Amino acid sequence: MSGGKKRGIGKQLAELHRWNAWLIVALAASGLILSWGAARGWLGEGRVWVKQLHIYIGLVTAVLLALYAPLAKRHLKQLRNRPRQKGNLAFVVALLAGWLLSGIVLWQIRLFPPHWANYALLVHDLSTWIGLPYAAYHSITRLRWLKKPERRAVRPDVDESVRGTEPGGLHPAGVPQPWMTRRQFVRWSVGIAITAAVGPSFIRWAGKASGVAAVPGGMTDGADPNRMLPAPDPLPDSTNVIGGGAQGRFRIYTVTPLPTFDSADWTFTVDGLVERPMRLGWEQFLKLKRAVQVSDFHCVTGWSVYKNTWEGVRLSELLAQAGAKPEAKYVKFYSGDGEYTDALSMEQAAMDDVLVAVLHDGKPIHRDYGGPVRLIVPQMYAYKSVKWLQRIELIREPHTGYWELRGYDNDAWV
Ligand SMILES: Nc1nc2c(c(=O)[nH]1)N[C@H]1C(S)=C(S)[C@@H](COP(=O)(O)O)O[C@H]1N2
Ligand SMILES: [Mo]
């Protein structure tokens, strides 16, 4: 290979490396915002834009990998005597591939079976937990002033003996070298500092991700800020948790600060195009006939909770009781948070498994997860499952829900 050609590929590789570095910074920033629970509230619809941006940048990274592919062979040849750099390269390519493939599943979620998304999310998260600390380590330890300390100007106040290149080697004057070079010392310090910074949160994440055990029934068991008295009396199928207990973990979603409810002033309304409008207090609501049903819960962002045992009032029976007028074509759901709404067609609302749920795995639904009463539409993505449900209105015209207004598909079938 001619020297000119070598310089050519070196320049191209350097360019790709630089682009890759900036893309990863952008992906990390947008990705961290997306995964940061607290940001879900204040970001509101901005979240949809950040997600689009994250996807586009991810696709540019794919282009970068495609540009690198034809250079890979010559690059590996260059590295044949440098096993460490080869290892680094393999690791980075594997990471990028993991991010990319799982990202594609999460992006095109409906092209794949629902449980794929859960694995994809795990791979995506795990790649991030490993990849970002690694990228931070890689960029800090490769800063020029760390890489070539011997090239820096000699300063009279610096002890020359700590600048050796071989640890444990002998100084020309016969003075033993320190057991660690300055460069090794910096590498270890950076490594330890990053591990200490990220380790505890990683362990917490891994604990949650690896087992239902961390949060029995998928929901927090912390005290419920709602004050709903009396507590609902579960049916035997709920008490026995006929689904065997939820598998997976709910993430707490809200578009407002989490609301709190008290049975003293909580009401539940069914109105609009109905013969017999209803307005129930908590005790009256608890007198409605309930049913128990086991179903999977899928969020369109990739996570799922399987085998939930829900107990609640069948929407179809509630609507029958209120008596839909013939001109009623859609059912609109209002959250007690004052912001969130969604809707179903009358046919969809008539599905037997649509539940106005009060209990999950035999326990009252915790405030964080939409209690005291939330909608459950098992056959659709969970953005249809309105939390803190307080009002159902029958309407003539279609209604576009909170997330549908901000880019989610109106057709939410899983
Ligand atoms: N009121 C209200 N209901 C809502 C949401 C919300 O932000 N506010 N998020 C929806 C989405 S996108 C999902 S995935 C589920 C999440 O339910 P969870 O917070 O109990 O996990 O609630 C749905 N219902
Ligand atoms: Mo969701």
C-alpha cells in the first residue's frame, strides 16, 4: 500500500471518528432527556420532537457505519499489531449495532411482535449504561495532554521522575520509577470516578430491570397519597390474582404534576349524548357491578407489563346503564388531571375487555398509576388507557386525544 493511500484512509477514519463522537453526544443528550422520568411532565409535546430528533440522529449514525464498512478491512490491517485498539474497535462497533438495531425496533414498534419491544428497550438501555460511561472514559483519557505528557514543555517545578514511559523501569540515572506512570494513574482515576458516579444508579436500574421482585405487582408499594374511603372490596378472582401477578414494571407517566384525590369530593360523570346522565360519588361508584380480567399492557415507547389482573366496571355496561343516544358516535374520556383526554369509537367502546378499572392484582390502583379509577383498553397502546378517569362524554364528532394531537397514531391497535 502506498504511503499516499494510507494517509487517505487515516484522514477518512479521523473524520468518521469525529462525526461519530459528535453524533453520540447528540444522541446521549436527546436520549437522556427522553428517558428522564421528570422530563415527561415539563417537556409535554416537546417530547415528540426530541424523539424524532433522536431517531434522525440515530439514522445518521447508521449512515456513518455504512461509510465505515468499506474501510473496516484496511483499518483492521492497520491495527493488526495493536490488540487493545482492535478490542476497542470491536466493542464500539458492537455497541453501535446494539443501539441501532434495538432503536429500529423501538422506532418501528408495530412491525414487530409486542414482546420484541421490551427486549429492544432492555438492549437499548443496557447499551446506554455501558456505552456512555465508556465514551466518557474514552474521550477524557484520550485528551491530548494526557496522551503525550512527554511532549509537554518541561517545567522546572515538576519532578521528572514521574514522567517515565515504562512503569517499574529504571530512570537513566538509576532511580527506580514509580509503580504507575502518570498516564496510568490518570486512566485509573478517571475509570474509578466514572464507575463511582454511575455505579449506584446502574445497580438500581439493573435491579428493577431484572426482576418483578423489586416492585411486586409492577407498581410501587409506597403509601398512596389518594384518600379514597372506604377501600374497594375485591372480588374473589382479584383476591386470588387469577393472572398470577403482573410481570414487568410500569413507568409512571403524566403530563401534569401528579394529582391527588379524596373520596370526600371525588365524582365520576357519564354525560353528553346519553338518555340518563350519571354523576356518582365514590360510594355509589363502588356499588356498580365489577368484573375481573387478565391482560397485557403495552406502552408505545416499548415497555410492557404482562398478566395484569384488573378489576373494574365494564365500559359497555356503564354505557348501557347511561343509555347512548343514537347520534352518539364517539366516547371521550377526561382525566381528573384536567389535561389528558382520549377517545374511542362506539364500536371500540363496546369491546368486552375495556374496563373502568379500580383494582390491580387485588389492590386499589395507586395514585401514581392512575388510581382511584383508570381506563384499561387492553387491545390498544396504553395512551388510550386514561389515568385518573373522572368523566366519560358521548359525542357526535371524533375527538383527537392528548398524544394523538402531538403525533401519536389515532389508530392505537397493538
Ligand atoms: N392522565 C393520563 N393518562 C395517561 C397518560 C398520561 O400521561 N396522563 N399516559 C398514557 C401512557 S402513554 C401510558 S403508557 C400509560 C402509562 O400508565 P402508567 O403511568 O400507570 O404506567 O398511561 C396512559 N394514560
Ligand atoms: Mo405510553
